[in-house]
Amino acid sequence: MKTKMPLIFLACFISMSYTLLAQDSASALEDNAIDYKKRSAVYDYSERQLNNTDTIPDFDSKPDKLKISGTIYQSDGKTPASDVILYVFQPDEDGNYELKRDAQRKRYIHHRAWIKTDADGKYTFYTFMPGKFIRIKELKQIRRMVKEPSKPEYELDPFFFNDDPLIPDLTLACRAKAVKSMLRLELTDGMYIANKDIILPSANDLIK
């Protein structure tokens, strides 16, 4: 089943905190006691053990393949963050979020993936360029959630793209905010490559 889920383009376009969740035979991180159908999708990975590389479903068959990699740092911007789960999800090339249901009838976004960092904080995702709705002013984006050890999960600003034609329409303040998570693409051997380090917010930043 496919459905259209427009991301509303308000003020600074960021932070619609829906949580369409889940995957069959998921492992709960840290014995998460929240009801399976209501818990955050960051916990719903199916692999018994995550590593620092993952691939979005349908990667092989999609046009405009994309590799995103970098290092996740602690809030000091210098120390690699280990044992951090980064969950990403996105629309397809037409701007549609493809929704499915698992064996327990929990709804989830099909195009998603998880990594867990090692001691070096490195991560890599293989995915494809997401589309966007023509009729709605929204930036192309890949949404992100993080689970640090012994901390609640939280959402980061999405990955945006430096070639998005809507960038010039943003206010200076919004553009400055978007740049912090913006991917700069290079086409190499038929695949778009983006290197983007992530600095995790401090505890104070999370409660603002």
C-alpha cells in the first residue's frame, strides 16, 4: 500500500514528529517496555546485531543511488560516539511514503534502515534520492532518529540536499539551520556520494 504523507512546510520546515513504526520480528533495545505497536520505530530493527552500515530496501532497483557516510560525534564535536543507533526513513522517488504492515499489524515505512556505531563513530547508508510533492513546498529530505546508550530516543533535523530548488526561498535563519544537516552531493561511478558528520546535541540542547 502506498500513501501520500506531505511534510508541512512551515516556518523552518523542520520537525514533524510522527512515528510510523515497525518491522516484523523486531528486537527491542535495552528491554524497551513500551507497547510494541506504540514504541518508537528506532527500536524496530530486525537484525539481531546491528553494524555501522545498512541499506534501504529497494536500493538495487531505484534510480539515483546515494551513499551517505560520516562520523557521529558526541556533543563536543571531537569524541566519536560509540553504540549509537541512527534510524533513517524516507519517501520514494515520487515523494510517497510507502506504508506496510508487519505480522502483528503494526504499520511502518518501507524505506528505512538502522545503523549502530562502533568505537570510531563511523556510519554508512546506501539509499536513493527521495522525491517530494510537486504541489507542496517542502525540501527533499531523509528523516533521522537517534538512540544513544541510556538515553531516550530523539529526532534530529532531516538530511536536506544542497541542490534543492527551494533553498533560495528560505529565510536566512532557516537556511542557516538547514545547512547544518545538508548533504553536498558528488556523482562518482554512477552513484551520488555524500559525506556528512553528525554532532549529537547536548542534554541542554535536547530540553530547549
